[in-house]
Amino acid sequence: MDVFLVASEANPFIKVGGLADVAGALPKALARLGCKVSIAMPKYRQISLEGYVPSNFIDVLDVPLGYGNETASVEKISISEYISVYLIGNGAYFQRESLYNLPDDTRRFIFFSRASFELARVLTPDIIHCNDWHTALVSGYVRYYWDRGTVGTLFSIHNLAYQGLCEKDMFVYSGLPEGAFNPEEVEYYGRFNIMKSGIVYSDMINTVSPTYAEEIKTPEFGCGLDGLLRKRSDVLVGILNGIDEEEFNPQTDRYLPVRFSVDSLEKKEDVKKILLGNLGLSYSDNIPVISFIGRLWDQKGIDILIQAIPEIIKRDSYLVILGTGSEYYHQILTELGEQYSGKISVNLRFDNKLAHLIYGGSDFLLMPSRFEPCGLGQMIAMKYGTIPIVRGIGGLKDTVEDGRTGFVFFDYTCNALLESIDRALDLYRNNRGRLNEIRKNAMLEDHSWSNSAKKYLEVYNKILASKKG
């Protein structure tokens, strides 16, 4: 099967969030199942091509849009016999200071979607797999303009909260037919909803965990699109993300100063000593390390974590935080870091090497998310024997079993979070044998991409079968 995967970021070329991990790892797992996979992504200024050489310049694509034709360059990189990456370039849109959160993001990714569609017309795949609002319009272009035989479309929702909502002038720019601007298609209370186009026009839709697939059909998590998602529930499925076990493996991790396995778990303590030393914290075998790695936004539960920090420190624990996000939270965490100097390490940056060291050397990882479509951090932590403490929603609920592979709470409150932390600390201080059982259970869980890739392949085949039927 020939799959064309369109994404706004992909590891190892560039990464901002979990989407990049999916776009980097899923193609490898699909290739092992016999698929040929082509990945389309923007050629950002910040892309790293270290170790890769563009194999040939495809051409300059003509990109027809509502205000006239534009052009895109395309460079191909061959990853393997079965995986190719196509970098879609346009200096005006992608040679920018950042990937996202720019005033003209909707225009930039409308352009990228139309250019990707034009590339797909050249490559003629069996399946076009779109991801999040940045690529949702590709399915709309297929619906109205595809002229190359049978092709199926799958739209993956990684986070429904970001929808590419914009004014009608961007609908005109998209080049979709004028009649498509209606409440049954892409109009949303007089505005253009790009995410909605992916939901309306795709043959099938999936989210990145089974629980999230159910949650987004409710008003609480549906972000205004729950009615549409209930209407399309017959073609909506949840497929849990996996992790790249080539990158996240404590036995082979190039970033770990000491490597370990489930059979040499005592070496994890050596990683902890080095982690604390690097962060300027004093090691003690009686003081646990509790960590948070992620974006500093309300979605990730940083608000209730900040409320809990004084109590965590009172419980004689170290707290390590790594991430970037809201300046508001940057300031608060900086002040807390100064107030509790010697007990907290606040690292307001993206640092992949430090992230691996934190996963390897921590005792517990906090993920108190307000909502969480899938989450990768809890699965990565488990692989390293770092026990996750999570809120029981979305993919966190699907991957962490309370008392067996981690600790789960449900109420979105500081007190509920602290109750789970207290349960974890009680085992740490009073029952290390049981604690190590949970660590080993977590390490032995299978969160590889192999099972998830098989489910994606089943969905692709279902789409193609429906086309033939």
C-alpha cells in the first residue's frame, strides 16, 4: 500500500510537539508492514538535515489558490527504500522565526495543504493521511478536485482544541468552491473552520487514543464540534499512539550516562545521582525525584501543579521541571525556583538530552493534564521505570493502570493530585519492594508502534474497501 502522510512537523527533522514523534515513528512501523510511505512537510528555516542529503529536486509545483496561482519548491529525501520525505518550500511562508503562532498561520498552512495536494496528484498514493488542522484542507481538495483514480483519506485529530479558525477571506484564499461555505461543510458561525473541513470531508477520522475518541463527542471536550463528531461517529475511531523504542530505550539510550534494563534496575539510581548533580541538587537515597516534562500551558495541568509545589516540597521531595510555554507560568516558576532553591530545578527550555536524563533518573513523572488526547510522556517514563502520576483522562487513562503501572487521579484539583503523590511517596518510603514491582510492570508494557501501525493499516484497508464497495 502507498501512503502519503501530510504533517506540519516530523522527527528527526523538526519537532515542537508529539505530532512530530507520530509523523517520524509511524512511517517506520508502516514500512515494516510492507507499506511505502511518503511524508510531506514544510521546509522550515529551522529544519535539521544532519545526516540526510536531498536526493533530487522534484520541480516547482504550481499551487492554485483563491487569489491566484503561487509556487512551491519540492525536495525529496530518501530515508529508506520504503520511506521518503518531501520538503515543500516557499520562502515567504516558511523561512520564518518560528513554526507556529504567527499572525498569518492560517494562510501559511492553507498554502501548505494545497501544495501537498498537488504533490499527491503527482505521486498518486492509495491513502492520504492528514494530521490536525494544518493539513485538514487536503481532504477538502481531494473531495472537490481529485482526478487521479481512487484515493482514500484519513484525518487524525491530535488535539481538537486548535482548529485553524479564521475569517471568510481565508476561505476564499483556500480555493474551495464557494458553495462549500455553509454550516454543513466548513462554515462555523460565520467563520472558516479549517479543522472542520478535515472532519467533514475525510473518509475516516481517528484520534490518538480510544478514550479521547469518546470524550470529543461530549460538550466538555468537543470544543464546539461535538455535534459534528457525533454525527460522524460511525467513521471515528481511536488508535493509541506508540513511542519510538529505538529512541526511548534505557538499554541503548545514547543520552544516558549509565544504561539499565528491567533486570538491572539498581543502575537507575546511578542515573539519578548524575541527574541531580547536573542540576545542582544533593543526592540522598531517601529523597525522591518528581518531574514534569512538557508544555507550560493550562492544558497540561500546570496551574494545579503550581498550587501543589509548596506541599510537594514539604514532603521532602525534589521537583524537576523542563519545558516552555506561557510567560505567565515562566515567571511564577522562576520565582518558585528561587524561593525553594536547592529543592526545585526549573529549566525553561527545550533540551532533548536533559529530557532523556530526567526520564532515566526520576522516580516519578507528573502529568496532571486538564485534557490529554494521548500523551507520550507517560509511556516514555514507563519505559525507563519512572512511575507516572496522571489524571485519568484521554490517553493517560488508556495507558496507565492505577496501582499496577502508575498512579491515577480523576478530579482536576490540587488536592486530588497531592493524594496520588502521597500514595506514591508512601510506597517510596515504606515499601520499596512494591515500588519496584510497579516499576517493572511499567517497563514491561508494550507501547511500541507495531500494534498501532497494524490498526492504522486496518483503517486504511477499510477505507479502500469502502471505495470499491
